Amino acid sequence: MIARRDLAARVAIVEDLTPTCFRLELLCCEPVAASPGQFAMLRCAPGLDPLLRRAFSLAGVRSTGDGTIVEMHLKEVGRGTALLRRLAPGAPVAMLGPLGNGFTLGIAPGQRLALVAGGIGLPPVLFAAEMLAAHGSAFDLFVGASTAGELYEVDRLAAAAAVVGGELVLCTDDGSRGEPGFVTAALQRRLDAGRAYVRALACGPDPMLQALGRLATARGLEAELSLEEPMACGVGVCLGCVVELEDGRLVPSCKEGPVFPVSRLAARWRA
Amino acid sequence: MTTDMSTRVGALSLANPILTASGTFGYGLDLADLCPPERLGGIVTKGLSPQPRRGNTPPRIVETAAGMINAIGLQNIGVEAFCRDVLPELDARGVTVVVNVFGESPAAYREVMARCERERGVAAYELNVSCPNVSAGGMEFGHDPALLASLTAACRAETAKPLWVKLSPNAPDLIGTGKAAVDGGADALTLINTLRAMAIDAVQRRPVLQRGFGGLSGPAIKPIALRMVWEVHWALPSTPLVGIGGIETGRDVAEFLLAGASAVQVGTAVFRDPAAPLRILGELERFCAGEGITAVGELIGGLQWPC
């Protein structure tokens, strides 16, 4: 196992992406190697409130002259994320990570991946898309949001897809942009039209992931889901973030996940 | 000036007073990359039962003001896997290992201890008689002095090694249960375990945790833990105590030692900062140096009560 580290990071950028989501970029003075799907635990503020760190999926990692920029996209849902949104550039942030596993990105020539994101599940999918594009691996992208104003980074997504001749399918629940309805329905239409994927990689709200799990299982498509569970430690000792597996075992998603093959998960993710 | 950081809990000598609390540091190696366990006074394992346990259905944890509530349900790998897969490396690394034991009957406690007695590397046992999460998990032992005395005596017969009993703050008679454990043959008392608590989702009109109740830990409970350590120390001055409850800093440790603890356990702080036990040890060393303390043992029971 690679030794995990608590990195001393500083805020490089905080900027709004949508009315509810914002980009947080942290500068670490050392190299950081990360895979799409991995996450980091951030301390939101000094002191005892909030007590616990928050887990956030990584949206990308890039080297700069000063070190490594770690990019995350956060949705403001409570006190922790509100405090992070108000941080000023230069503010220190303790960051433990990268943690957990990542998506299986390897494919053979001629194969294609389906990348599926809903809402604030986009960061690991964007990270995967840009990494796959850099490697010349083919994929289609299915990105959903509640409404047009909650879709973000569309230009980056389109650019990544264009590199490998992939399709970018945007969906909104209210039909205000792209195809109306859920991303899983958009994926199903492609499958019905005969498009073949070697694997689907997905992150998003539980109902979306369950719908994808059902679709993938019904069509014999391999799928990997990045799950989100309440997490205290992020390093496998609190056992708060357990996920039920197909064999009935409860395993910590921070350590054995957060990415799980659908076939490994309990039936509620598949049926 | 360097302070002598060594301490003793009864017959057990520790390099320093900082241990990790059961259920917050895995089985001792899980966080070795972030917090080398051999540099601590010791580690207390996750509670071990004769057979592996699955634990409770999630949600299992919820954050509260300066604390958290957990209802993990005593999930563990079982004593056999611990002895086979973990203990040899702990022993090779020179870690002081306290095995936390629980069961649904005195026979189950004894089974765990008997299995460990066949191995090298166990320094002491700590009986979990107060986990408030699982109805069948031993709560009755910690709440009833007579039951606790007989359980402790049964476990005492299983080992010559130090035997600690971890007291529940939820027991109706804390000092009575402490005395019962000592009467049953306990060498030391650990206190406190988590406080029975709940969190409610007002929109859903449901408890946040699937089990409804859980155990509160973290800085929120520190003042209660200090009071209980002091009360038990006052009532049982010759019984070594291991203090636990919301320790976040080296100065917190000094407070527990002054209240009568001979060593302490760091728990929830590990979830915030996996290297917290080592950081806290460093802070305690600096506190002692700053106060001109030559041996950390000088602090134990040193509280000056206002007359």
C-alpha cells in the first residue's frame, strides 16, 4: 500500500460553477498522483466545528510550477461546504488523500466506455473523461442535471469527447437543455440503437446509480458505480460508510470503494 | 528539559500515556502509515468476538456539535482472524497491544481470551461491558454490579495478564459498577465509553441512525468524562484508571491525568486526524516541559480540589 499523507494545501481558486456548486482548487507543494474516482478528506475549518472532515471526489490533478493543483467541485449542502466556499485564496486546508480506489479505465482498441454523471457526481467523470482523452481511449459522455443552470463545464466535457470522437449527451430533468429526462434513459436509447460499450462508469445520486445498475444488469453491461456514504474518517477505521455487498458483507466504501462493480453490490443496486 | 513520559497502569508499563481507543484505530496496523503504533503507549483493538460480526445496517454515524454518534454494532473480523493475520505483525513491530473483548455470554468473552492466550504479543485485555449499540452485545453486564463482578471473575480466571474493564457512563451506578469490576478481579478501569444518544431528522421525522440510538463521543463528552474519572478515582484511589472521552490535545491528556488517570485513550480525534495520537503526545511533552514536570507520572491524581 502506498503511504497515505495528510497534505498541507492552500486554496488556489474558489469560484462558482452554478448557483449551488463551486470549484475548489488546492495547491499542494508536492507531487500528487490520483486516479478518477479517488477522493480526499478536507478539514472545513480550524477548531471543533465542524468536527469531522468532508469527503470530496477529485475532478482533476495537474502539475504547476509551484506544485500540484488538486481540483474539486463541491455542492453547498451544509455548514462544512458553506465554510469551504468562503475560503480565500491562500487559506490553508488540511487534505488527506487521495484515498480509495478509482474507475477501471483500461480498454482495448476498438472498445468504448460509457461515462455517466448526474448532478454533483460529475467530478470523477470529468476527471476520467480528460484522462481517457489524453490516452486516446474512446468513450461517450452522458451528463445530467436538474436544469440547464446546473450543467457546468460543458466546454471541457465537449473538448474531451471530441478528442476521441465521442458523443457528449446532455440531459436535464426539466428539458431546459439537451435531451429531456434522465441520463440513464439517454444511455438506454443508445444501447437500443445498437451502440456497444465495454463498461459503464458512473457517479451521481443513488436513484440514478440504481437505475444504471438495473439497466447494465439487464443488458449484460459491466458497470462501476462511485457511491457516496456518510464518512467520518475516510481511512477505513470508523466503519461508518459501509456498503452492502452481494454476499451480504458490509464493507467500508472509503477503503474498498468508493467505486464498486455493480456485480459486487447488493441486489438493491441491480434490481 | 526532557520529561520522562513513561507511565504504569497497574503492573503494565507503558512508554507513554497515549493509547488509541477501541473502534477508532482498527486492529492496530490499519493506520500504521499515518500513525506508527509502536510510537504510542499502546493500542486498544477494535472489540473482538469469537466469530466475525457484520454490524448494524447503515446509517451508522452522524456528526453532532463537537461530537458524533455511532451505532456500528460491534462489526469485527473475529478473534481467529486477528490472531492469525494481525497480531504477529503487531508483535514484530513491538506494539503494546490491549485486546478489547466482548461477547454475548461470559463463555464468549472467555473464548476470545483463551484464543489470544495461545499467542505472543498481547499485553492486556480490556472488557467491553458497556457498548450501548447492540442489545445482545453486553450492555447488561456493565449496568448490573453483580453481573459485572461475575463476568470479570470469569475472565480473570482465563489470564494472568492485566485485565481492564471499560465502564459505561450510562450505568445507573458508576462507582458501584467500578467497585464490582475491581471485586471481580479487574486490574484497572477504563472510562468512559460513549454516552447513549440520538439525532433526529425533523423533516423525515425519523432518527438519523438506523438503530435509533447510538453512542456519543468526541469533545462534547470530555467534561462528563473528566468528572467521572475524578469521581471513580476519589472512590477507588488505589485502582489504576485509563481515561477516555473527547481528548483532542496534549493539555486534555494532562487534565485526565490530574483527575486520576494513569494513561488515556484517544478515539474520535483519530477520525479528524489519523495522526492525532502522535500529535497529542508531542503536545503533552511540550506541556510538561513548559510546566517544569520531570516525569509525566507527577500529574496522575494531582488535582487540587478547592476546599
